[in-house]
Amino acid sequence: MRLIVDCRFVTDRDDDPVSTTVRGLVAALASRHPLTMLISDYRQLAYLPQLPWQLLRPIDDLRDVVTPMGLSEAGVDIVFAPAPVWSTLGRRYGLVVGSASPSAPDSFASIGSRLLRPLRAMFHRLLQRGADAVVAVAGAGQRDAVTATRPGQPIIRLDPQNVLSTSGDDWEAQAEQLMSLFYEVHRDRQTQIRREAQR
């Protein structure tokens, strides 16, 4: 199972719960399964574990609409993003997203990205419903996961002791929850592909 974690939400702020959650989870997940990090700025590497990475356009870039096509062509199986992403156009992989809508200033974002970011909140629920499953993190301002999801969409809740911790040790239990969810989503998608091939 080829796993990608979208780390383009990582900032240099220690009070940004979306960023710290990603940093802690990546470290914990990497000890359980090989993964590749997606970044949008080389400076983000200073705040992330030394793992394989791929440079990609910023999250709030209009061209990100076609990103799912490229990831599908690359043979990705599961993508985990800490917040809903802009597009699922041409997606052939499992997508698990967090229910957060990042609001902390991003010092790595381009001017264009900063201008587009306010639109994210407007489309938050629509973007979230495009995923296979949703993850809510307690204490990270993600209280509306249940009302924002579509009927039957799997939701799991992560309850870290400290959402601002970037240590993988503090995210061990949550990483186990996520890995179970990733395998479940992957199995479901493989089953669906086999059924469609038999038609």
C-alpha cells in the first residue's frame, strides 16, 4: 500500500494545531508504514522528519484541481490530508481527510494562495464530503465533523493528550487508529475495483 501524507499545511508556528498534528502524526505513522510526504515549500522540511518527500504546488493554488490525476497516475493507494483538499477530479486512490479548516497564517504561502484561502471555508463541507473517510482531532477546532459529512461516510476521532505536540511518541495511539482506517479504506476500494472489473 503506497501511502502519501499531505504536509503542505505545515507551518513554522508551534500554536497551529493543524500543523502540529501533521508533524506528530507523520513521525508516528512512519514507524509503522513507509510513506512519502507532500510539501509545497522546501522550508517545511525543517519541521518534518527525514522521510521521502515530493515537492508539489501549494494547497491553495487553482492548479491543485488536477493534482488527483497526477497522484492516480503515480500509483498512489492512500492519501491522508489534514484538511479537505480542493479536488477529487480523476481520483483513483483512497482519500482520508481531517475535518479542520486551517486558519493560522501560513508564512510559506504565496500571495495567490493567501488570497484564495478565505474561499476554503465556504467550500469546506463540499470538499470534506469528497473523501472516503474523515478524521476529527479533539481540541483542534474540529467539532462539526458529524454534521459536515455525508451519510455513511466513516468518521474517526483522535484524542491526543496534547494536540500541539509534534513528537511522534505522543501520537502513537492515534497513528494506530489511522493505519487501521487506511487499510480498511484500501480494502474497500480494492473490493470495489474487483466488482467493477467483473461487470
